[in-house]
Amino acid sequence: MTDRPDPQYLATAVEIVLRAGDIQRVRRDSGFRIDKKGAIDLVTEVDLECERLCRRILAERFPDHDILAEELSSGPNEAARARYRWVFDPLDGTTNYAHGLPIFCASLSLELDGRAIVGAIFDPSRQELFTAERGVGAFLNGQPLKPSTTAVLGDSLLVTGFPYDVRRKLDDLVAMFGAFLGASRAVRRLGSAALDLCYVAAGRFDAFWEQHLKPWDVSAGALIVEEAGGTVTGMDGTPFNPAAPHLVASNGPLHASMLQLIADHLAARGQSLQSDIAK
């Protein structure tokens, strides 16, 4: 794609995540209902309120576009009917939000033929708005983003996350975590993949890896990393695909080392990435 995306796309994405952030901030203080989707997987009425807001705005402005969002969709692989698809996480970091931990955001991208062209992520706790347009760049509150220059894994600060069914995959996930913990300066886990990716783009983290992801977790954030000058691929080095359940996002210089550690770790355990994810 060579042309800049229509400006109304980014304007709409920004409006939606800012309004979702307002809802999150107000309801955090006034109280909200919390329900369970699984043993440890939560959903709040705030998730649903934000998603309904997004769907209403997009249906009015772009009625011929598809929408994929976490709470009210039929699933992460919902069939696409249109070339344009909006991908929305109404409240990334729901568990944090439910516990009063101020690490959460709203994340929205617009994909054209399966590739994000616009992304916006808003953290209402810090009043930080991350945006990107393909071919234009990535920005934090209007200022250009730039990843770190760390080139040695032992000097890196990494971040990762665990899926809601972590208990079924505990040994494998903890083993991978341990491999990176032993090879890096430190590893953090914030509980929001969207913000993890933004922080890689901003140079706050040097790299991020995670398995068992959904498109709404990463579509906007991956674009922000790429447009900031970072690198995003699958954990096996394949080109990034938002429908794939795994990725590595890095500042660029660390990417080969990240992929090599993953390959070596899985080989030592007699596993492949596909078999590990399929568990």
C-alpha cells in the first residue's frame, strides 16, 4: 500500500478509544459488575459498554465494513465479508481493571485485506494515546515513537503475557518464561498485550513475546511497533499474521536473538511451536 489511509479512519479510531477510555475511567470510580467467562477469564459490564459504543459508531459511519471485537463476536476467526475490517479490544487488561490495577486500555485497528493500516490505543490512566498509520509512522500523544537500540539479549528488558487458560499450559509457558528470564536483564508481565506492544514501540521494553493470542490483542499494537521502526513476526520467524496465535515484537536488533532462543528452547524440550500452541 502506497497511499496514506483516509484521514477519517484514524480520526474515528482515535475518537472511539478516547471515548472508551472515558467510560473506563468514570466506571472505575462509580463501580461496575464483573462476570466470569472461564475459570479466571473475566468480563465486566464496562467491556460490553465500550464495545457497544464502538459498534454503534462504526455502523453509522462505515456500514459496509466488518467488525471483529472481543466480547460480541462469534469468535477470533469470524469470517470476513468486506475488504475493510475493524478489530477492537474494548478493555485490554480486564483482570487488571477489575482489581483496580491501572494498567488497561482500549485498542482499535482498521485492517485492509487482513493487514492493519490504522491503529489507536488509549491508556486512560496515563492519558497516553498511541497511534499509527501504515507508511506514515507511529506516535505517542502526537510525538514520534522510536524503539530502543539494545542489541544484546543480556542487556534487555522484556515483557510477556500468559493466556487465560494458563493452567492447562503451565509447564510449557513457565519453561519459556524461565528461558528468557535467564537470558535477559529482566522480564515483566503487565497484563495488557496492547500496552506491551506500545511500550516496545516507545523503547520502554526491548522486546515482547507471547503465545495464544487473539487478533484484537495485537492488531493495532503490532502496527504501532512496525511504524515506529521495530520488527514483528511469528515466534517461528514467519511474517506477522494477526490471525496467528503467537508473535515476537522487538526493537529490531534483538529480533534474531529472540527467535533463536525460542527455537533452541523448543528443540531442547523436543517440541515444535505448533505442537506447543496446540496443547
